[in-house]
Amino acid sequence: MRKVTLGLANSLDNYIARKDGGADWLRWTPEIAEISSAFMKTVDAILIGRKTYEVMLKSNQTSYPGAMNYVFTRSPRHAARFGKAVAGREGAVEIVTADVALFVRRMKKKKGKGIVVFGGGALAQSLFEHDLIDEVVLNVHPILLGSGIPLFHELTHQIDLKLISCRPLKTGSVVLSYLVKH
């Protein structure tokens, strides 16, 4: 069965973006590029929530390269707008309006590499609620934003984790990897 990894960068006070979705505080370094490149070789599917995709489109980005991008929205209006945005553009993008849990459960059973959730606190929440996330990898930045979009939304049950690794980076960030105990 394929593994689903939640992979996000966050502030020390557990925000993934500013209130307006801004991520100007994130630091992309050669060290992070190397870690990301190695990780991306292990996945062939990227799951993206609607709000995260809105931010991507504002910066003229329609997909992450190297894997199939699945953008989740329940709104037919958003799905149509996203479909227009990706029409004729490079990159493999599928707009998904189906039930997220059912879609990901089926995807996990299909042959392939790993699946990663990039962005989307609400998307991650839904996947956690259905026990569909197997691993959490966080790049914790040494900054306190004070407010913003939270890393994790309220859950109906506790999620127990087991630390796999902890890697300090030259920037002062720390990459933490956890297995989800199912």
C-alpha cells in the first residue's frame, strides 16, 4: 500500500502561512533543495487543497513538477476556474471534486510511489480524520509569526506519532519526521 506523507514548512508557533496566505518568511536554501529533491524522487502524486492552490495561482504557478498534481475542491465553480487556469499549461494537474477520503483511499491501493500532501490544513485535517496520513514531515522555521493559518486544524481524536528523525539545518530550521501510529 502506498504511503501518504504530510509535508509542510511551518513557523515555530505552528503557522503554515500569514493570514493572507503569504509565505515570504519561508527560506529556500540549497540544503532544503537537496532534501526536497531526494524526497520528490519517492513520490508520484501531490495532493493540494483549494486554498493552497489559490495561493499558487496568484504566483502564476499551476503545478509542482515531477509528479501528478491533484487539486481538491468541493465547489464546481472553483473546479471550472482551476480547469481554465491549467488548460494549455505544462504540468500534470487533475481537479478533483470527489470525496477526498474515498479518492485517497483508492489511490493508496493503486500501484505507484508515495503520495504527498503539500499545503492545505483543511485537506490534511480531513485525511487525518480518516486515518489516511502515514507520515508527517515538518520543516520548522526559527520564526514566530504571531498569527496566521494554523498548521493543524481541530481534530476529533488524538493522533499519536513516533519520531523517525530530527535534522537541524544551517539556517536554524529543523526538519522533523514522524510516523503516524495507526
